[in-house]
Amino acid sequence: MTWQDSVAPTTERRLTAAGRRTRERIVRAAAGLVFRRGVAGTSIPDVQQAAGVSASQIYHYFGDKQGLVRAVVDHQVTATLDRQRPALDHLDSFAALRAWCEETVAGQARRGCEGGCEIGSLAGELVETGPDTRAELVAAFERWEAPIRAGLVRMQRSGELDASADVHDLATVLLTSLQGGLLLAQVRRSVHPLKAATDAAIAYVESFAARPRPEMGPGTEPPARDLPDRVREP
Amino acid sequence: MTWQDSVAPTTERRLTAAGRRTRERIVRAAAGLVFRRGVAGTSIPDVQQAAGVSASQIYHYFGDKQGLVRAVVDHQVTATLDRQRPALDHLDSFAALRAWCEETVAGQARRGCEGGCEIGSLAGELVETGPDTRAELVAAFERWEAPIRAGLVRMQRSGELDASADVHDLATVLLTSLQGGLLLAQVRRSVHPLKAATDAAIAYVESFAARPRPEMGPGTEPPARDLPDRVREP
């Protein structure tokens, strides 16, 4: 049997506790290899050796390589999002958005900007490999964007973000700033591109802050701008 | 001889005209395969067949696979930047920046958002494969960022952009918005993420517009904001 052959995998919910543990061990081993070498650089014998299982066990649980790859995507998304909780579940103020981005920058600094974004790297390698895998990546990014968007909706309800702001657009802007910033940071081994990208995205979101319109008249200062504008500073 | 063996490649400048043509044919064939299948999915026999050359010719010109890969990176950067000229060389107004991003969005729409960014895709796959290749990627992004930065400097000289704006940061923000937006657009097969990301980046750059500070006093309107803020609109 080769990687190209497909057999019906045993679905996760039918597994015994021991089966779930074996499946999990295979996924973890594969995810570690894929993170270091990419999908194309990871063979079934590599996964066998790293997980201490037979090839037939891998086919039993995942059907084919695409099935294992999709399980790796799901695993990486879950791991990446779990690391970001509880921050991701509480992105309901400008301060929380900023703290979340700063923590992402600090996390990259701690690992010397090596490895980049687990999800973005998988996406770049896999997006053109087939519709099922692309659908898995669409779902992965949606799982990341949904809590960002939910936080922005809560900011609208609490009156911090203007009701007219397009929370779908703003969530996408935050996510793309992370993806672009993480890639450039990884290439340059510097957090600077990630910091510049996320600072700009947050400043853009902050420009939709809901604030009462100040009364204009003699001696009234113009409203403070969210984005720097040195010209107007005294 | 395998891919892992390295022999000194014949440098480009020592080649005859016929040699340069052969080398160029190999690079083009390899770049096309890499764009469709990724580096790991492209073998030397694939390149031989696509270019109609022998393996020894490939080793003669490139030394090893890493040498060929670096040549592919250089080729893709040149092709990508050539397509964007003369726009890239004239990014010296907000209108020009906006037109350039709109053309990038339109270009993605024309190809159904398939394929993503040639440079970004190569970067994602290759950045962790070795220091020489990473250095090639650093140079690739710098070749892209430099004309963006140069345009911003010209905007400062012409008085359109404030002199205090950090043109290095702003150029990085524009480039990361393209990278993040292109990846999400490719995954979702929609130009929307690219448009949202670049619109936000340009609005951020525009917030550094140089303008005379208006006199404040009775009846004076507050300065117009660069970013939308519906609250302040009448």
C-alpha cells in the first residue's frame, strides 16, 4: 500500500481509550516532524519511527497521508489556539487586543523568530494540494478569526467600538497582520516586522473607537487622533 | 551523484550566450514546477524532463539542488517585481500606493486567487532549510521593500508624507499586509482578505500625511481624519 491509496480511516469517536492515545501519539509525532521538515519532507517511515507504530496502524487511523495531514492541521490549530487562550476569549477591549499582540511578539522573540506560524506554514505548503485540505485550512483560519471577531462584537456592545465598524473586516485585518508579520519576522529573524504589522493593525482598529462627538467652540481642543500625526502635536 | 552532493557551479558571468540560455531554460522550468508543486515536490528528473536537459547539465550550472533553488528564488523575485514595474518605481503618492494595491487585488481576482504569492510561498517552504537559502529570502524581500521605502522617502521630500514618519516601518507594514492578505486570499479563494489588509495598511500610512496644522478657534472644524470614524461625521 502506498501513500496514494486510500482506505476508510477508523473515526475518532469509535476508538477505545487506548486507540485514542495511539492516534494522538501518531498525530503529535507527525506534527513535530512536519513543523521541522514540512509535509513533503515527512515520510510515513519517519512518522512510524517517531511514534513507535507500524505503517498499518497509521493507515488504520488516518486512511492515507492526506488524512494524516488533515489531522496534523487540526492538531496544530488546536495547539496554537490553546496556547493563546484565555487571551483569545477575552479580546474585548483595545487594551486586550494590544496585550494579545504584544504577547505574540514576545513569544516569537523567545524562540528567536524560528519556525514562524505553525498554521501559516502549513497553509502555504498545503493550500494547493487539494480541495479537502484547503477546506481544512479555511476551517483552521476561521477557528482563529472567530474569537477575534467575537471580541470586536463585544467591544461594540460595550460601547468601546463604533457600531458602524465592520467587525468581519477588522478581524481579517488583525489576522492578516499576524500572518504577514510572522512570515517576515521568521525570514528576517527579527520581531520588528511582526511588531510593525500588528501595531498598524491595532491603530487601524482603534480608529473605529466609539467616542462622543465633542462640542466644538472657542477653546475646544480637537479630538485626539488614534494614529500618530506629528504635525498636529504641539 | 545525488542532490546532496555539491559541486562548484559554473558562475553565470563565465557562461557563453548559449550557456546562459540553457541555464535560463532550466531555471524557468524549475520555477514553474516549484510554483505548482513546491520545492520538496519537485525532483531533478522532473526538471530534466521539463527543461529537456541532462542531470549533469543541471549540476554543471547550479552545483546542487540548493543552488538551483536559490536561482529559482532569484528568478521568481525578478519576475514578480518586473510585473509590478513601473508601479513599484513610482510609489510616490498616496494615489499611487492605492493604485498599486488595487492592481495587486485585481491580479489575484484574475487568477481566482490561486497560487498565492510566489515569493511568500517559497519563503514559507524554504526559510528553515538553511542559512544560505534564508539569506536569499532576506535579499528577496529587501528587493521588494526597497522601492516601497524609496517611494515613501520621495513622498516626504515632496511634502505629502510627514517628515517624522518612519519610512522603514511603513514600508514593512505595506509589505506584511500584502503577504498576510495574499495567504488568506489564497486559502479562501477570495480577494477580500487582501483588500481588507491593504486598505488598512494604506489608511495607516495616510494617517502620516503631512498637512498644515489648522488654526483652532470659534467655528473651526476639526481636521479631517484619514481613517473612517463615523461618530464624528455629521
